[in-house]
Amino acid sequence: MDKFSAMQAFVRVVEAGTFTKAADSMHLPKATVTRLIQDLEKELETKLLNRTTRKVTVTVDGASYYEQACRLLDEVHELEASMSRAKASPRGKLTVDVPSSLGLAVIIPSLQDFYARYPDIQLHLGVSDRPVDLLAENVDCVVRAGAITDQSLVARRIGEFYIMACASPSYLQRHGVPQHPDELKNGHRTIGYMSPLTGKLFSLKMQKDGELTEVGGQHQLAVNDSSAAVVAGLSGLGVLFTSTFMVQQHISSGALEPLFTGWCTEAKPIYIVYPPNRHLSNKVRVVVDWIAELFAQHDLMNRKSSLPPEMCSAWTAAKESSVVMPTNAQREQVAETA
């Protein structure tokens, strides 16, 4: 039995006064409406209507059921209407968390476009490199770089970035210009980057013409925020290893100089991640789609345009010689086709 249809038929019969009028208003055969009421009474194990040849009256149980059924149907209709309005113009608060580098360089500068499309959405944007627990902290979605280890989440790949080495002119004047990554192990300072979760220093590998080396060097300063690392590099505190999109502007202005021409790092995938809700709310969906669109069109997510021109040929060769697949590629494919 379709209980919802039976409830609607019952309410129509009570309000119309006859099965014939109720059937006409619902554009159904009278026999179908009669069967729906009979099935409903059988399911509830009570008589809802008294039937005579000339009229239909409501029993005591039927009157009580009618009041509650009307209230429930009104709530369903209001819910459907609100969903239609939300789809046309999504509204409400959304909590989104992004790494500081991507938030400051890519997302926040483009928010005017987002609000022009969705003026009724209020974003609470967490901007830091601190990992968050989506469920425990009630976060709707996050942007994350690197492999997604929590396979219970939905991860949609939206871009990739690469790491490059650079330093300020003042630092290079004091310490000289290293020509090979291994030279950093003698007489140079690097700016360390620590995991915001564990405090462990990240390591980095670079390759050129089949040679692979792990970047070393002494550090006097280690930070757990990528934006802070860039400021440290601009201040001449050491050789900086950071994403190409974060330093493109500084390289163009001469505030930083690129190092190790032709050396490449492995691509770091960027994902937008959200809990595996079966029915993703429309306001979350438009944010997810907007961020994905933004990264697809943003030049800073294109390695060739992000690197200095002299490094583009090395990038092309590395791109053609290797393919980097994310560890959760299958989940990404499911998410992107959903």
C-alpha cells in the first residue's frame, strides 16, 4: 500500500464528502480511491468512514486521523516548497575549511563571484593548515591537498600543484646561489614545514633527468602554516620550498628567485571532501561545484603557467614520463559522476 497516497485520498474524501468528488479532484478512478481507503483502514485496523448511498461521514477515529493527516501533509508540502526555493536560490550557513595557501591565494579573492551567484549563502570559512574532523566539528566540506586517507569520506579531485624552491635576493647574496639540491646540506639554511597535526617535519624529493634526491639542509626556523613559510622566505630566513601558485607573484616582482631550474617534484592532488551523505544539500552542492569550477579555470592550478618560463620544458618532460594517480581514484570517479 502507498500509505502517502492513501492518506491524501482519505483527506480528499473527507473534504469532498463523496468518493466520486474526491476521485475527480485527484484525477483517479473512483475504484482506486475506494481501494486506497479500504487498504488504509485495514492497515490501521480501524474504521475511518461511515458510508451510505448518499453521503460519507467520519468516525471518531477518522476525525482524529484526519486532523493529524492534514498536519502531516501540510508539513510535507511546506518541505517540498522549501526545497524548491532552496534549489532556485540556496540559502543558509555553510562551514567550509581550506588550507591557508589556497584560501588566501585562490578562494577568498574569488568570493565576489560566488556571492554574486548565491547572495543568500553565509560562509563560515576556516583558513588554516590544521586538519579538521568534518563530523566532530560539524564542517560541511573541506579543501585538502595530498592523498585522502579517510576512505569513509567523499573526495572529488579538483586540481593539483607542485613544489618549487626559491629564496630572497638578500639570502642568496649572503649564502650564494645553490646549483644542485644537495648543496643545501652544506652552508645553507632551509625553512622547515611541520605537520600541523603531528609536528613532524615534511621531507621533499626532487628529480631531474632520472636523478632523484631528497632535499636536506639545516633549518633555524620551522613553521606549521604555509603562508608563514612564504613570509619567512621573503624575509631572507632560508631557502623556501612551497607551492608554485603561492610564490608566482613574488617571483615576478623579484622578491624571490627560483632555484634548481629543471628539477621537478611529484604532483600534489587537491580535493574537495565532504561526508558521504546520500542526499547532498543543494547549498553544499553549489559550493562544491563552484570551488571545482574555480580550480579548473584558475591559472595558478596550471603548473606550466605557474612555473617560471625556463622551467616549463622540464615540466613537460616530467609530465610525459610519469603519471601520478591518487590513492582514492575510484572514490573520486564515483564522486565526480554523482
